[in-house]
Amino acid sequence: MTGSPHPAEFSLVDEAWIPVLDATGQRRDVSLLGLFEQAGDVRMIACELPTQTFAILRLALAILHRATGGPAGEAAWQALWRDRALPVADIADYLGAFRDRFDLLHPMHPFYQVADLHAAKSNTYGLERLIADVPSGLPFLTTRAGPGMDSITPAEAARWLVHCQAYDPSGIKTGAVGDTRVKGGRGYPIGVASLGSLGGVHLEGATLLETLLLNLVPIAPGWQVADERDLPVWERDPQTSAEEADVTRGPYGLLSLYTWQSRRIRLFGDAAGITGAMISNGDRLEWQDRHLLEPMSVWGRSGPREREQKRTPIYLPRPHDHSRALWRGLQTLLPAPPPSGAEPPKRLSPMVVQRLARLTVTGVVGSDFQARTRATSVTYGTQQSVVDEVFSDALTMNVLLLVEDSALRATAVDAAGDAEAAVTVLRRLADNLARAAGSRDTDIGEADRAAESAYARLDRAFRDWLARLGPDSDPAAERATWQRLVRRAVERLGFDLVAAAGPTTWVGRMGKDRAGRDIHYSSSQAEAWFRDGLARALPMTTQSPHQRQEEKV
């Protein structure tokens, strides 16, 4: 499929367009081939948005899957991991065979685009719908407004093109000629792009090479099933404006999913600069029960669909909770212990995390290995037609924490619960002080501010504590250490609240408790309840080791 260069060529294989951080922390751009050639010397892909990084990582994984032939079995993957090496020559040959399909400006089949995409009426297209940090119709809300929006380089356009296919919002699109779904020149909403529904998760190693291998799922029992129909988009016939038929698009596996064409796009411009983009509806993706195909998302059972379809289980991807740090929902990220009885699991951790746990149990990955689990997702607003928020968070942890029945896993999950319990006690203190001051209703604002302060203090502490856990850690001792740290931090905040409460709360007043009984609220009483609540929430801070041993017996 190679051919002679044409005048407007911008080859993603050869041109530098992917931002990376090297071992010294310096940022630079590399080409697709350079990404693999330098993977051992590069720390990570480092794009403008974490969603852009995630989308380009999946593109790189699709290429690596094809160049390695799967990899065909666990032994093939283990050989790559043992040598910490990529088959760069094979990757170069593969990219060379499809070089024309990776040309951003190719006249017949430009990368991730439809060459002759057009609307029934002539239009002028800008860049605001392509670039995710420019609110459509509200350019004054972005630093890109002005001359910076007139043109962008082909390298930047390539990054936003990959991102658009993965995370483009829903809403009305430009109707493309040839798309039978178009009505009155408009393409009506088909949902957000492919990754917009995911609670994306990938594993990060010390280098990009390790990151690629940790997320490379082999063709092996329980992981990836070989299917000759599963092909990346550049190995299929160039797409048209019409929605692709289910029989050819699948998805049939990782390659279909990693290169899914959620939109039909055409960039306008040349090698000197891209000035506009037409974006139309592409292929709709139904995510129900794709958990055996998609390895890089959290999944959960859908009660509404189970009731509607009268069967169980039905799994859907679960975007991350953007309102709280990743460690506060640690149990949703780690593989869950087997459920008791015949009830299917309520949630499923990402396949890449499950697989690393299995590699740890079998000894392929050493018990002292540290992995960084990165979570990425998007919140959409106004009927999913705009991007409201991009979420990204990461936790560094020993691989033993990923093993479903390990004591370290239980300790980490329980420790996150300890923090939640202590913050609940702090919130109750704020509530009781508000009642002592004469508030008839709970002062939710004060309680929320207190909780926010507590989580801010505990955030770095938990991450550091979690990263220190390893094969030589004593789970009970480590949890006791954590509870003492939590108590010191939350007590300090609580005492500050009491000190700032003022004279009115010293006297206090009568009120009703949660059971409707008459009770006297005052700052001294609230402080006493606070101390007692912390002692109950963090019992390892008050009991001696001898007492804890007696409880176990």
C-alpha cells in the first residue's frame, strides 16, 4: 500500500507530532515510528489533555498488537516483558506497509478522515469543534480565541483528530451528503464518541516501553480471542460518509475498539497549517456487555437495563466519579474478591488490571514491582453536547494490591474507608456546632468545607502511604499507622472548628437530635461527641496491640 509522496504529504509515521516526556523531564515531539524506537528512553506520552494521551496510547497499542501478531499467546508477551524490548524492525515494516493510510493530508484516504466529505450547502468550517478546549459558540471562554484559532499545525491537528474520534460530544452535527441518517441538512445526535462513555484506565510503568507492554493484552485464554475480522481502520477499505455496516465494523476485538471511527471528519488546509474541520456523525457504538472485548475501563452492572431486558447480568462501562480523588474509590479500581453465592459481581475492574494481578500471582511480574494506575474520563453537559470536565488521576501502588485476596489489598481498601469514616465524624462536628449556634437546619456548606479541607490534607498522605506498601509490609501495622495519621489530621481540623465557633456555641441551646429527641447542643458537647466518634471510627488509634490480638482471638 506504499506509494510515491504527493505534494501535501504529512506522514504521521515520520513527522513529529506526539508529545512525550523523556527521562530528564524534557518535553519533545516524536513521530509514530519514533515513539516505538525511543520507548525505552521516554517516560510517557504527554499531551495537552489526559484524554488526548489516552486516545493516542490506544492508537499506539493497536499498531503494536498488529506488529506483534497479537501477541500470539502468553509466552510471546512474556518474552517481550523479560527482554524489555519492542520488535522495532517489525513495527517499522508494518508502518511502512500502510504508510499512505497514516498520511494526514492524503488526497484519497487521509488518516482518520473521509477525503470527499461535504455538506449539501457550501460552508466555512473553523477549528472550534475540533479542539476540545474551545467551547463551541463561546470562544471568549478560552485562551485560544483570536489569531490562535485561525490555523494550527498539522501536528496539533493530528492530535485533536485522534481525540475527536474518541471524545467528541454528542449533539447536532453537520449533515454529510451520502449519510442516509441526515435530515434537513443536519446529523442528529448519536451519542458521545467511543471513549466518552468509559471509565478509562491504563497502567503506567517506569518508561513508555513498560507502559505499552503492561497494556498489551495477548491472544490467550481468558484475555483476547483471535478474530480475523478484527482489523484497525487503516487495514479496511477507506470509509465514506455513510455509517459503516455492522458486519464490517464490528467491534470484533481490541483493534476495532482502539481505532473506532465515531465521526466522519475532513480537515481543511495543507502542510503549512490546518484552518478548519468538518465533523459529521460516524459509527455509533453500543457498549453493553463489551467487557470481554474492552480491557481499559471500569464496568458495573446496570439495574435499569437488567429490569428492562429481564436478564442478568448486564454490564456497562462506568465513568469515574469526578467529584472525588481516585483513592477514595479504590475498591472500584482493584479486582474484587469472588462474590459469595451465585450472584454475578456488581462491578468489574479493568482487564489490564486483572491481568497484571494474574501475572503477579504466577510470578511473571515480581512482587516488588510498582505500577501506576491512571484513570481518565470525561463529564459532558447539556444533553452530552459539551465537555464539562476532563478527569485524570493516578495512584502508584505495589502489584500485590491488585491481587484480589491479598492482605495488602484489603488493608488499602479498609484504609480508604477509615478516611471516609473520620471525615464523616468531622462533618457531624460541623453540623453540631451549627446547631449550637442556633441553626435550625444542618449547615451543609460548613460541613462540606470541613470535609474538603480534610480530604485535601489526607490526599498526599494517602498516596504516599499507599506507594510505600510492599511485600515486606505488615498489613495490621501499616493500617494502624494510617489511622494514627488520619486522627492527627482530622483532630487538628476539628479543634480549629471548635475554637472558631464563638461564644454563642459555648452556651449552646436546646434542639432535636436525629431521632427527634430534645438535646442540648454546645461546643463542649460537640467536641466530646467528636472525640468519641473518632475513637470509634479509628479504633486502632486507641487500642494496644495486645487488645487487638485479643479481639482477633
